[in-house]
Amino acid sequence: MPLTVDPPGRTPRSLVSVSVLRAIAIPLSVGLTLLNRPDAAAGQSFRDTSDHWGGDCISQLAAENALNGYPDGSFRPNHPVTRAEFAVLMLNSFPDVRPRYQDEPEFRDLSSDHWAYSSIQTAYRKGIFVGYRDQTFRADQSITRIEALAILSTLIRRPDHQRYRERGLAIPPNPQQVLAEMVQDAQETPDWAQEAAAAAAASFLIVDYPNGRHLRPQAASTRAEIAAFLCQSRDWHGLVPLAAVAGNQHFSGHPGLAIVQEATIRGQAAWFDRQRERVVRPVPPAGWQVQELGDLAEDRVAALFEDESGTRRWGYFDHEGQLAIAPEFSSAAEFSEGLAAISQQDQYGFIDATGQLVIPAQFEAVQPFHDGRAAVRVQGQWGFIDRSGEEVIAPQFVAVSPFSEGLARIEARPSGKSRYGFIDRSARAVIAARFKEARSFSEGLAAVCVEIPETGRERCGYINPQGDWVIEGTLGIGGDFSSGVAAIRRLERGSHVEFGYSDRNGDWEITSESLTQELGGVARDLGTFVDGFASLRVGENAGVIDRQGRLVVPLKFSAIGEMAQGYARVHYGGVWVSYVGGYDHSAMPFYETNLESGRWGYIKLPD
């Protein structure tokens, strides 16, 4: 009977869509965050690991005293790890695990003079090890890969998960499927370890050098493999060769993406230029190091720099990786219409592509330029300025959205209730603030909902720039029009809810029936088309369809991010966890969701 572990408890799962509106945003989608990453160059080296596949990981762990080598200067990466050694390693790696049991274990094969006797006793009391049914511990037996991964999956502690679970990885709702998609020998996983192995796989803990395609559950764990599991558990992705990590095969595209990730882990700034399909390694100014990279926009990439004193400032690189604007700002956003929002001393303004401050930092908050206008906030009210910084619409609104197709959505609060309308570039209210919900105009139409006073019900659909209804009868607010269609829901044949993509006349172009047939299930969370592609979801899996409604990216991802220039940012292996986020005024709980495990990467979209 193998080692027994207590798997992390199951948690109800549900999905939620969250929209975040920001006055000024610092996007980090193409560049990889460099904060809290180990510097492999500073790690401790051993005489037998410099050319080993796990050398970088081993050196970093040794530098942090997480593991040790031998007196002769070797590490012996290919030697197996015993269960006693692993117990000591887990105690050192997770010292804050609290005791769970008070009684002393009685392992009939473990004497008090064993070198790890005390550690094994402590590991038992903390619930790290339990032992075998025949009351043996087998301290000097090699720990198998599945035993090591199963134990590790129950000990990992993520700060953003501690609101609802102290430690342990989330268990995917479909463990066998997750394992089958990750490794080719999933069927060899023992029944007792299915959930723990799936949790480890979803968190990209399984390392199988060189190709990352096998779990090899009953194989003895080598010292290098245990080190690799630990590096992966700390999210040090890149210290272990990417191809050796199970799950990375689901990301595709360009070899440059892997180069960027590996360079980033080593403290080297880099980004992948999707339009030119090449890797760019920027050159920071003397005395500064790059901590974060933004997205490439209008041949500029925002970058957070840090000097030797710990001072942090934002500046910009050009698309070649050369410094274009020196680090001198407290925050910096993408360029839009030739200008970028920056902040100095908690005030916001705009610079041009040379770094010249063309609109002084004098506003409480700002939005990017669109249609030659930028929204600015002064004393809690929003208005608009032009590219010269001149006020063209006085601050007077509770909230606004950027101009789109000559109109800007504004929010008013008559009688304390939020209502939305639209103004033109001269501040004329062309559509009165009467809508309970409203989106900005796209392709000549805006999705809106208005409350009918007599019944309290909603009337939802789309209006034109004159405020006339063009499409009526949608269930709730519809999506934005793009590529001639928008995602909507509405009642058909009395009480049957239909969903899909409607054209500008309200006629179906992609029906719910065709989507269900294509996807093999009921679609939801239909996204807006971008460059001919749209994301959607069936159950907990997300994929991408083309403009004809054909599935072109399989339904195997946990989330789909931005799609641009032929690439899609995707999240694989994630587990959506629902938890009690708090209680309302009547002491009823309300639930929030969090995406755990997995990781983000890129895939190439079809040509």
C-alpha cells in the first residue's frame, strides 16, 4: 500500500466575468514581470551540475539554503532521494506547517537511533507523511515521483489563496482528463493519487526531462527531479527547461516566446514583438535594472526601472530595445494617438514620443486619447481635453468613457441612481442620460438597457447615434459590434433562450444551434470578435471560434486573454474556485471566484 496523503479539500466551482475600469493602466501582457524572480547567476554551483539540465534550479535552491550538496563539492543530481531525506527537505521547505496530530507514530521499522528519527516524527505530526498500512515507514527506501508530488501538492501555500484555504493546491474537477492531457502515461497513476497528481499537473509541477510527456509515477525520484519540483512549486518557471515541464506542450507559436520566458527568469529583460515575430532584448541605462515591461504600442514599450538605491521610475524603450525615454515617472501607460499618460507626485499628465511633457501633470486621473480627446478628472468630476491640453469639455460628469465614433458615454446620478447617456465632441447631450446600462458605440450601434417605470422591467437592445432603437428584445446588455456582429441573448418562440451572434439588423449570423453542434455543448461567455476571432466557453473550458463559427482553438484552456497580431494569450491548467467572499447586510454569504494553478502562455492563431 503506498503512502497516504490528505488531498486538498474540494471547493464548489463557478465562473464569473469581471470587468475592471481604470483611469490609467499599466499593461504587462507581452513583457513578463521580473519581480520576485530568482537570479540564477547568483546561485551556488556544484562541480557536477554546471552542465546538468537542472543546474540552474539546483544552484538557486542551494543559494537560498533550501538544499545542500556533499562535502566533496558535488550534488549528485542523479542519485535517488530517500523518504527520510524527503521528510527533512519538506520540513525545511515548509517550516510554518502546523501540527495536526498529538500522538506519536509507531512505525515498526523505524528505530530511535535512525538519523532522521526526530524529523520523521515531526513530519508525521504535521501530516506531511502518514506511512504505510503495515505500520512501516521505509525511511531508507527511495521516494517515488508520485509520492513526492502528492505530498508537495498538499503543502504549497499561495498568498492569494489563504483567504479561503491555508495551503494545498486546488483539485481540478476532472482529474483523469487533466492528467491524460498532460502526460502520456496517466493510466499508470495509482487511484489514491489521482487527485493529488492532477493538482500537481495543473500547477505545472511535473518535470520529466527532456520532453515533459511522462509522469513515471512509480520511478524513484532523483535529487535533480526533487529540486525541479520545488522550483516549479515556487513559480520559478524557466530555471527548469521549458520542454521538460508537462503542460508547456499546450502552448505554441514561436520559439521566441520560450526565449523570452527563459531570459526573464534569469533577470534579463526581453519581450516578443508579435508583429515582427522576433525577440527584443532591451538595453537599460547604466545603473538601472528593468523590473517590469509593458506592451508594445506605437513603437514604445513602458518599462519600470530600479536603481541601486531601490528607487523605481518608469520610462520607455523603442521597438528595437533602445532607451527612448529616460526613467523619471511614477507610472506610465501605453502610447495612444502619439501621447502617453504618466504620473508625477500623484498627478497625471501626458508626454509625447520623445518624452517631452506636452500636457503638465495636473489631473487626479486620466484616460488614454481616443478620437483626439482624453478624459481627465478634476476635483472628482470628469471632463475632456484635446491634444494641446486645452479643456474642451468642462469637468462635470460622475464618470465617462473614451470617445468612440464621435460620442462618449457619460454617467449621471439623478436621484442617486446611475444613468447613462452620450455626448458629442462639443459636450452636447445627443442622447439623454436615461439608460440603466450602456456600452460605447461600435460600428454605429451601442448596447443599452432602460428601465420601464410602469413595470420595473428592462428594455434592452441597440440604439443608433440618434438614440433610436435598431435592435430590441435582447436579454440583458449585449456585446459590442465587431466584424459586423455582436454577441447577444434573447427569447425565441416564447420562452426559449437563444444565444449567438447577431448582425446589425438583429438577424442571427451564428446561431446557438450551430454553436452547440460545433462545440458539442452549450456555449457561454461569448466574446467580441477581434481580427476575425472570438473566445467562448463550454463548461469550464475556453476556446476560440472564427467568423464562421468554426472552432479553431480547442476547448482546453481555462481562460483566453487578449488576441492580437495573430497570437492569443491563453491560460492552461487553471482551476476556478468559488469561495465565500463576505456577507451582506442580512448575513447572507456572497461568493467570489479565483483562478488557481495553471499558467499563462501564447498560442498562434490560424492564418
